[in-house]
Amino acid sequence: MGKLRFLAALWLAKLSIPALKITRHQGTDFPGVLALKLCPDLLRYMGRPKTIIAVTGTNGKTTVSNVLADILAADGHNVMGNRAGANIISGISTAYIRACNPFGKIKKYDIAILEVDERSSPRVYPYVKPDYVVITNLFQDSIMRNAHPGYIAELLSRYVPEGAKMVLNADELISGSVCPKNPRVYFGIGPMETDVTDCVNLLNDMRICPKCNGTLKYEYRRYHHVGKFVCADCGFHSPDPDYYAEQLDFAHGTMQVRENGTDYTYPLITDSIFNAYNLITVVSILRQLGMPHEKIARYMKQTSIPASRHYEEQVGDYYLIQQMSKENNSMAGSRAFDYISNRPGDKELLFMMNSLSDTGAWSENTAWLFDTDFEFLRRDNIKRIIFTGPRINDYALRALMAGISPDRIVCVEDENDAPEAFSFIPGTDIYLLYGTDSLTQAARVYDKIKTLALSHSGKTEG
Amino acid sequence: MRIEVLFPEICNLFGDLANIRYLKLCLPDAEIIETSLKSRPKFLDTPMDLVYMGSTTERGLELVVEALSPVKDELVQRIDEGQLFLVTGNTMDVFGKTMESDHGLSLTGLGLFDTDAKYYMLKRHNSMFLGKFEDIEIVGFKSLFGMTHGAPQGEGLFLTVRGVGRNENEKEEGFRRNYFFATYLIGPLLVMNPPFTRYLLRRMGAPETLAFSETIEEAYRRRLAEFHSDSFDPIYH
């Protein structure tokens, strides 16, 4: 009966695919949603490609999944995945429905790269049995959904299948401690000039030793609880990475990756440390799959970090930058603020990373703002910060508490009016920070910023 | 002014410590004393103007119970003597009888309040809160894996106007015993509630001067209007 229900659900879902194509909705998770309604354990009956890699974690899973899929495809693999859809059960089911034949067998693809929302673990891993589970990191995410990283680590340890090989971050030991009985390899990045020893961030989720609750001493700390530590009381320490990136040279775009005592040169196709972590994660997985270093390096040179997270362009006399910074995510905000404030030049920022869709029947839970390092925005090169939306006073208050001068704070109720609050001084870069909740509004506002930038440059669109 | 923050190395979730950062901005000369798990709480030996403890993890609940159980009798004595406490988020449950979860957590609390907390680890409760403390209107957020049940009436800190109290069936929110205040509300409670913060400052014997008063009052006024509006549903679905 179960198998019959599965086939009925699968066929109906497959039939919906051309219908969605005709109506230009092919990017949605509708096939998965439909099939799961008819057969909630749909994935139980699905076939599988030879290799399944699940990529999860708080930040970086989309980048890692996409770069990994690009490289494997370039290497001649037939890669299935949920890139076009969501990373929850409906998106993953849709990927399987699209990839399988009418009987649920997967024959066209030899490898699956599945981006899995960590909170979806209880619904995914009972059926999808990955060969490798990659955890980029675990940080504070949405308070409302993910509670705290220790909770997510417990959830993953509870649901990830026993045999899966873990690819883990040696520098971030909340994720690094997941599934202690599973086989594992670690990646990490060696000391950098910008490292500190004491935490300068508000979020610091590993302040005591996970073994004895003793005091952790950091040999070096990158940000938050990321770094290399040893417990002053019991001697417990960060694991030694199997894939160890060092000599990161952002100016020349190179890094060294050490494996078993031998160094290999890699391109560093980013200017940010968090994307450097994503790249060393990709290297680690590909090495686990047996791809030679030289080949990975060659492919990496030809790839790029997906543009949806960060986009910049010269418009007239102004440099415009769109930077994604997920709302309700204090870690993402802190990393974005640190990154922006460290970039050269003066800048003005428009915040659209607030939960604009919460307006109306609900209200934004602003607790996350108070774990976000607005303090980075105190730096002199941040000339103006524009807040918008119904919570402008809360954002302004948070900025004031961070020590940001009131004369740099501008509050504009309606986001459509916010672009006019930029000063448009040539040489001052213009940043739009947006979240996943405000994609449509942010696109509209960005268009207006562009129009104003051209107008201030004495040009018109065309 | 001396403010003791208990166990900030684990009781630091959900922006709760912003309450202390805000008090420090209101009281620049205040001494903030951070007491770690392995230290004896200072308020047991010297009265503090305020003792604060914020939200923690499930493992953190266990560690807080371990840290406070040996000094429970002294803690009760300080409460009875009128020591001012503010406890926010799930650490409130440490002061009840038990804490249990469907993922295997089973803890015996300090038992100051006759109540049992039950957590459902795949079912997180999120809501907004509108309530009263004496004649002061309170706004806040809740984000919890579960709530506590069984407490007798008359020990609440706030009275619920919209949202949920100690649980879905109780109008009373949090616990109050003398000047021991505990609430499930998380995050920047004092930043969001200028009248309550002024009350607390008064109770501490401090000037009632609020930092960034204009902005904080405006944010409070707007949120209050929103939480009172008919279209507003305090429970997140």
C-alpha cells in the first residue's frame, strides 16, 4: 500500500512539473509539497544516486553547495540537487521527484548535493542517508526557529545517520562536536594577522569547556567562538584539521592548503574570511571524493561565489553594493558589519535586513539586534546609517547603544523614500543591506538608488 | 550601584545581556560584577542593588541548578530579606520543581515555586506579550520550548493582557516573591519597557534617568500601540 501511494504521489507530482513550466512556476517546490501531502514518507521509497552529500550549517551552506555542484559538474558528474528550490523537506523532495524515473529510481545522476536546512534534520535524515554530512558551522540563527546552536547540534547528533562521514569545522567546535561516534575529518584555517585572543563580539557561544565546564583559552580567535582553543582546566583542545588552509593572501588571491604535511597552492576567489571557510570546506569534500588538489585548484579558479549574496557595480559617480545579511540572524549581521566597516573608503548604509513581512498581524522580535555587533559600525568610515520600516526606533536605539553618533543615524519610515536619504557625495560608497524577507522590496529600492545615482551623476538610464 | 550578573558564560542567550548593557548606560558609575559558574555568588555575602540572570541552553539549565543547589537556603534567605533579582527567559524554570523534555532532559529544580516545566524540543513556542506590572504596561517576546505548569495563583510577576502567561491557560506571567522577579520574557526587556526600567531603578535607589530616553520612549509607544491593535495576533503561527 505504501509503495502504491508513493507511486501515485510521484506521478501526480511529476505531472505537475510541465504544468508549472507552462505557467512559468518551475522554480517552486510545488511538486514536493504536493507529493508529501499524498505520501508524507515519500523519500523512504526513493532511489538514490551513488553518492549523497548533505551540506548543512548556519552560514555558508548555499555557497558551499553551489560551488561544489559547479566543480563536480565541470568534472563530468551528473549532479542532482535542490539548488533551484528550498533546503527544507519540500525542496529536497522536489529535487528527487525531478531526478527520478517514473518508478522512483535515480539513474541519470551519480551524485547528489543536497543543501539541508539544519532544522529540517528530523524530517530528512530518517529517509535520506548521506554518505557525507558537511557542517559549515553552527552559530546563533533565528531565535524563534533555531533557539541556540547547542540545540541544533543536539538535533543533528540525534538524526544524522550513524554511518555518515562528517566533514567538520575544526575552528568552530559546536558543529565540530556533532555525532561524536561518526567517522570524521576536519578543515580549518591557520592563524591570521587579524586574529585576536579575547572575544570582541557580543555572541560568544562557547565560553566554557564542553568536557569539564572549565575556562577556555584561545590560542587565536577569528571571531565569535571561532578559533583554536585549549581548556585551561582539563587540556581539551580544538581538533587538528586534516585540511588546513594558511597563508591566505587576499590581495593576490592565493592560499595554501596543507594535507598530510604537504602544501598545495589554491586560488582564493574571495576577499572575505567567511567565504575562505566556504572554499576550504569545498576542498575538504572534494578531497574526500578523491579529486586531486591540482584539479580542484584548476576548477576553483574557474568558479565564482554566487552573486545573490553580494553584488557591486559602478553607477555614474557612485559605487553601489548590495550585501545580503539575513534578518533575525545576529551572526550574519555581525559578520556583514565587520566586513563592510573593514572595506576601504567612506560609506553610507541602508538597512533593509529587518523583517518587513512581519508588519501587520505580527511584529518583529528584535531580540536578535542586541546580539548583533552594531559596534563595528562606529568606525569613522561609516558616514550615515539609514533605518527604515516600522521598527526604526528599535534599530536607532540599538545603534545609539553601540555608541554610534546620533548625527549619523537617519530614520525613514517608508523604505521607498529611504534612497533619498543618501547624501550622494561622490566617493562615498552606497550599501544596501537586505535579508531574505525583503528581497522584492530591496530590488525595488535598489532600482531607485540606481536612478538617483545616475541623476546625481548628471546621467539618465539608458 | 552594584549589579551582579550570574553565570554570564552560559546565561547569555537571546540578547538578554543587553538589559545589563542598557543599565550600565543609564548608570555609568555602576559596578557590574560577573560571577562565573565556579564562583560563589557575591549577593550571598554582600547585598547587591540588583542580581540578574539571563536565558540559557538546556545544558545551561543543568549547570545553573548544579551551581545554585548548594546555596539554595542562603538564596531563599536573601530573597526573604528583600534582595532585588531579575531572571529572564527559561532560567526561570530553575526556580521551579522540575524540568523535563521529550529529548531526555530530566532535572530537579530549586523548588522555590511549586511548578513543573515540560519542553517539547520540536515545537517551539513564539509569541509577543502585552501585560501589566502594577499599573505599568509591559511588552515583550517569548521564545521557548515549553512552559511551566501547576503553580498556584498569586505568585505571578505580570498579568497577561494579550499573549500567554506562565502557560497557555494561565493569566499570570512569571514569578514574584518579595523582590525576586522572574519572567519568561526574553531579550531586551528593560530596553523595551522604559516605565518598568524606571521602576527597577527606583527600587535600586538609583536616579530614574534613562539613556536615550526620547528614542526608547518612542519605540515603547509604537510597540504598545501595535500590540493593542485589533489586527495584531500575539501568537506566532
